Amino acid sequence: MAFRRYNLEVVRIQWSADLPDESRKVLNSPLVWDFTPGQSDVEIAAKLKNVGNKAFLENRATDAIRFYNLALEYFPEEEITPSGMSLLSDILSNKAAAMIKLECFNSALACTDKILVVDSSHVKAIYRHAKALLGLGRYAECQFLNEKLAQIPSLGQAHEDLVRMRSSITDLGKPPGKDIIAALRRPGPSCKAQPDLPVGMLDRISEYRGPLRLGPSNIGKGEGLFATEDLAVGTVLIVCKPFAGLYVQGEEKEEFSINTNCYKYLVGTMANKIWLDPQLGREIYTLWAGPELKSLEDDDPKIEKVDMARLEKIYFFNVTNTGFAGQCADHFISAGIWIPQSKIIHSCVDANVMIGVHESSLVMMGTTFKEVKQGEEIVSSYVPPMLPFWERDFMESHGFICKCRLCELDRSEGAYVITKRESLLKRLKFHPLKYAIRNSESRLIPNMKTIYVDLGILTELKSLRAATPDLNFAMTNPEIYKMATFFLDTGSYDSCFLILEEAYAAIRNVPPNNVKYAYAEAILVAGMKMRKEKAVLEKWVEEVRKYCRLYAGTLEHVRAGHYPTIPEDLKKFGIEFFNEETG
């Protein structure tokens, strides 16, 4: 409540601030709080603006907006003097800056619109008006910058950011370039977030929607996304920033956790944004909030109100965490609510799009990892299909029952098959010394008896899903991968090739950013050691290329793996790993 309104509503209360210097020091009360009875409304508004500016500089944008709003209430209803109009424009412009900082772009536009009506050459208002339009994805409307800079050349000289912004507008709303894709996908070291984006790159990343349309989902309830044209592998379909996001570095996690938690922070952020920019309710309230809460219609008066109960449910059903699971002491926190992602239906298998989030910038990107035909629904896997059914089935608590081929097969299996599979996997505990024994000369030689036993276990595992090898995710068990690469390292190339080739039938259904082992690389190396024909090698070369591009954004990622000499080794077979077609 503004002080003027307070004085009107509370009888015999007079606003004054005559604290002695000693008391002011104890209370750390800044001079900008001095409101004496003789001050004019404009003088009080100017001081409130200064308080707001101080809050903004201290990264307290919401507090800054509160003070700017109080300042605005002190402007007289009668005609404002030129000096008063200048102050009013400054307050509105600063309020717009605070709104932009909080991504409340509709409210920022409301501020800049008022300024530009009376002063069409107000530099900061022009700049912030354009930033708000960019934030809303209304890129075509940003062309007004060209007109302004042409009409008033001095604007560009006074504000270089306007010129830089104008030069970047033509690339906004387009698919991201190779450098941006590589930076967003570049993996980080264990327990660490991905490397920060290069300086200035985040400003070049705009919201992007590929050739997609909304329509009734064929898989789940509500709407889904469908391709409007044939899509090749590696097509970027979505680039977006979160409605509410959080990134906390490992060294700051403990302090953050003392004061709040991810749930409180993100729910509070959503509520604050709707309070400041009610139109945002029309975006966030489209998200699934559970079976008990019905979706709000556009004409529902609640759609622009803060509804904490609904926001808490939206958090529960829609939050994406990328940095919680690690056990390292310095593990980071990275989480958020991304609205476009909610329109992509889940399927454990048969997904065609992988969703990745850059952990520190919180930019989300959706990319095809299979070919997609026109009219086909866009599907992603929100839980790795390698997990056992009882771990994947948690989504039922979210009001979603997955009916993909894998889940239906898991539900149909009898207790005998399930128990047998679990028993077989428990017997597969890999250790190098398990496969080696010492001979009479104390030299290590293969323990063929143990090797044959484990190969027999693999045969039994394969037989449990002989009719559906692409759904036999037991073959992706880490112990099996370790066994196969042991064979590769010890010269049993054919065993390695066969085991991993069978596992790869299931791996093809897994989004590449969920594949943590070098299946394709190991198969390719084994194939080269076996002197496989060129056509076979080229098939696996393309799989390695695809994995490098989709997992890390660059073919150079092959150098970071266990087999960094693959490009050189391939030349012996007349195959170039790096070429113009593959980038």
C-alpha cells in the first residue's frame, strides 16, 4: 500500500522519518527512506524510485518492482509537468527492466508502451520494448528497430546495444547453428555440470519451434505434437528456456539448501511470475496438474490468478531434474518447468525425439534421433527404458499409464520368467580375474570354464525374449557390456561383436543422451579387428557418427572415448570418419 493511500485509510497517521543518526546506523536505514511531511509527491516518488534502483542492483527485482509501483502511485492525477513526465518515464523504464529480468515480458511491454506514446525516442524504452518482444517470441515485430534507427540515427550512437540487437534479429526464430548445438550438448565431467556456454551465446539463442502441429494425441490423453513434414535424424524441433528454472553450483548447494529447496523455489517462482504478469497464467496452467484438477479454459477467471494448489501439482507432475541424482559432495542442482516439453507424449520405447537440457543455462533442446514421417506423432522417453518395469512404472502415480510395447510385454510376463531373468542377471558379476586363471608357469590364461558358463547365461537371457530382441533390455545390463569389452581387449573379437550387436537391437530404441556406454564404438573396433567387409564397417561408422553428433554435438567426441584412434584405423579400410557430409 502506498503511503498516500495508507494515510487516507488510517486516521491520524502522519508519515515521517526523523530517526536520529545513531538509530539510522543501528537500523542500517539508508537516506532514501527520509520522507518528511513537507516533501511533494514527486519528490517522494523520486526517492522511492531510488530505493527500487538499489533493490534492482542488489538482484532483488521483485522488491524493485514493489517500490516502482509505490512511486507510480505518487504521481498527481492532474497534468504532469515536463520534469515529472521525465521521472515517470524513468520509473516505468526501470520497472520494465525489472520485469524483463523476471521474464514477465507482457508487463514489461505495458510499461514501455506508456513511455513510447509520449516519447517515441526514449532510448531505454525502445531497447526494453524490443527485449520484451524478443522474450515473447514476437520476432517480426522487432523490425521496428530498423525504423527507429533510420528515423533517429543518434539512437544507435547513444546505445550500441540497440545496434547489436538489430543485427541479431534476423537469426532469431530459426534453427540453432552448429556452434550452439555443440555447446548445448557438450558433456561435462562426472558429477559436474556441463561447461558454461561461451560468453554472449545465450543472447543468441531464441525460442524455436520446428515443423510441428498440435493435435489430439494417439498415445495419451490431451494434445500431442505431430510432424508436418518428413524429418531426418538430427532435426532440431524445439529450443526453449524454462518457465521457472533453477541452477545451483555444487559449492553453493549447501547454503541454498539451508534457506530453501527446489520445490519451494520453483513453485514460488511460478507464483511470482503470475502475480507480476497475469497473462502468464494462460501458459503455465495448460500443464498437467493431475486427474483431480481439471484444465482451465481461456475464459475461466482463475486463469490469471495465482493458484498455489495447482502450481504445486504442476511442479510435481512436470518438473525435470538433471542435477539431483549424483552422490558426489559437489554435485549441482539443475531443474525446471519447460512448457513445450509437456506437449511431447512419453513412451519407454519407440520414442523418436531426445530431450536434453543444458545444465547451467537451462536451455532445453528436442532433437530427432530416428527418422520421422509426416503426420507421425512426436514421442520421447522420460525414463530410460533400461530400467526394470517396477522403476519405470512410477509414472502411474502421475496419472499416466504407459502402454508402449515394452510396458505391455512386461505386464504380460509371468512370475517364472521375471524371477528367472533376475536370477540370471545376479549371476553375471563381471571381474577380469573371474575370466583368467594361472597356469603351471604362473601366467594368466583364459578360464574357459567360467567363460562358457557366462556365455550360457547370455543364451538363456536371449531366449526369454527371442521373439522381441529389440525389447530385450536385459542385454543392456552393464555387466554384459563389461564382459564384451573384456573379450575385445583380450582378442576374442567375434564374441564381443556378437554380444554387443545383440544388445544394440535394444539400444536403438534408447535416446542417445541416455546411452552411457560406447556400444557402437566397441562393435566397430571389433569389426575392424575381424577384418569385416567394408559395407559392415560403414554401417557401424554411421552409428558412431550419429551417437557423437547427438550425444556431444560434434564428431570430435570420438576422441574422448575409449577408442580415440578410430578415425585413423578406418583409413586402413578406405573409410574417412570426418568428411564434408558428416561435419
